[in-house]
Amino acid sequence: MGGVIREEIRVLSAYHVPSSAGMVKLDAMENPYTLPPALRQALALRMENLAINRYPDANPLQLKATLKQVMGIPEHAEVLLGNGSDEIIQILALAVNRPGATILSVDPSFVMFRMIATFAGMKYVGVPLNPDFSLPRDGLLQAIAQHQPPLIFLAYPNNPTGNCFDEDVMEAVLQAAPGLVVVDEAYFPFTPQSFMHRLLSHPRLLVMRTLSKLGLAGVRLGFLSGPAPIIHELEKLRLPYNISVLDQMVVEEVLAHPEVLREQCHQIVQDRKKLFEVLAQIPGVEAFPSQANFILFRVRDAQAVFDGLKARGILIKKLCGAHPLLTGTLRVTVGTALENSQFLDALNDTLQPSHS
Ligand SMILES: *Cc1c(COP(=O)(O)O)cnc(C)c1O
């Protein structure tokens, strides 16, 4: 297919999802809890009468109203729904793409920013974070001046580093940006910090969230909130039936009881604190504070630790090799209390096999 498929696509390797059968799965920032029996029963009953022979509602107003209420989206902001926030990133790229246009973010950050820029045939500029993972004010402002990006992404908290960036520097980016600035709040359930309340005070600020990390990763629902004139343009690029009837039904039912997932996430935050404290005490481990549902940590030999954990039935994410700042790092998702202690036992065992 040499001449047909674009060169920049042919050199990519497909997004790799490792097999996790039979493993303690702490690699993908999933909520480890299931729904309570009453809610599952309610879903089953609704499933029975669901019109799966019909196309889904192409503009589910009730669902958007529920999202606005549950998520604290300002009243005058508009909402775009995506099949996961990944689809929204793609819609944004399609909307701003012109020959030579740049998507700007920081590195290391969420890999889909770069990947979707490549898919869309756009330039990607990732301004390196400072060694402490904070935002480099001068580097960012200089890159904005140089590349005039129509689209900037800042993940807040950032993935894979787990920190929230300095708000003053984010504000400086908002002031300097010539185009859209998307604050990606995929990890909003695990931090009180948010840019949602600043929406509409900046004409080009957009806040993107997803239900994935909250507890509905299997459902694939992300949304973008922002000023109506921008959202209305983006709506034109959204494929008409991108949110299935199944997805819409599950989200309606689950968000009618927002306390369920909220309490699960509260538990995850408590357990993150405990996991961090233990992890940080282990000799040879440097753990980085996190506002998300995962913890990044550094060891001397990340490949050996990754393999050792895997051999003991624990799957986490290896990040070394992805970026110089990530040398020696691994990322563990906060699981149930039991999963976290299984992970810690396996980690101790891997680091000091003589103890067992
Ligand atoms: C997980 C993640 C997403 C993707 O969310 P989906 O809605 O599942 O596509 C987006 N942004 C960041 C920073 C993430 O970590």
C-alpha cells in the first residue's frame, strides 16, 4: 500500500492495548467498582424496552441538561457530546485544520493530542514540562508566539504526571492564545480544582470532560462545554448518531443517582492517599503526588519492575521511553483496597526478591 496510505500513518504503530485476562488491572485509570445491585436492576429493566431498532436521539437535550446540572456547567455554556473525549479531540482537530496548522500541548501529556494531530495531518508541538512537571511559562509563551496554534490542549490534572498546573501560567496561556484553549479535565472526579467556573469569562476557553474515569469507561461518553458560537460550529462536524441508544440510556440512569459514582470516587481519593504514603516510603521508589486516580512513580529499572509485577499478575503502565522526563517511571491506577495491597506486595517482592 506504499503509495496509498500516507507516510506519517504507515510509520505509526497502532495504539497498543495489552491483554489483561486474569490480571489485577491497574493500567488504564478505570474505576474498579461495579454499580450497586438496585441500579444494575434498573438498567436491566430499561434495557428490556430499549428501541435498538431505532437510531439514537441525535440531540439528546435531556441528557445534556442532566450533564449540565451534575457537572456544574455554567447555564449559558453549550455542550457537545462525543463518543469519549477522544472523539472530541478529533472533532476539534478537524475544525481548525489548515495547511501547516499546529496543535500545541505539553510533553509528557496525554498521547492522543499528538496522535490525533498526526491523523489529521497537522503539526504537533509539545512544549517540554519543567523537570518537576510544572508548566514552563516562557517556553509556552514563546511556542505560542512562534506557532500561532489554533488549538491548545492542557490536561488538568495532567496524564501521566498526575499534577494540576499552575493556574497563573494557565491564565497566561489563555491570554496569549490566538485560538481555542481546551482544558482537559478527564480526572475531574478526583480533584477539587477545575476551570469550569471560568468558562465564558474567556471567549475561547473550552472545558472537556469524560465519564470514563468517573466509572463509565465502557460507555464512551465525553463532552466539551464552552461558548455557544464555538460549540455550534463544532456540532457541524459531529457525526449525527455518535452516542448510541445504549450509551444514552446508561448515562441517564446512572446520572439520575450521581451520588453512586461520586462516593466511589471519594473512596478512590482516600485510597490514593494511602497508596501514595506507602509507595513513597519504599526504598528505591520516588512517587509523585497526584490529583488523579493514578500515581506516577520512578524506580531504578522500570522494565524489570514492570516485568516482575506482570509475572505476579499485576498489570500497570510502563512509561519509560515515552519522554526523557519519564525515564524510569511507571504509572499505577488506584484500585480497590485489596488490589492496591496486592500491587504493593508484588512491588516489594519484585524490588527485594530475597525477602520472600
Ligand atoms: C483517559 C483520558 C482521556 C480519554 O477519555 P475518553 O473519554 O475515554 O476517550 C482524555 N484525556 C485525558 C487526559 C485522559 O487521561
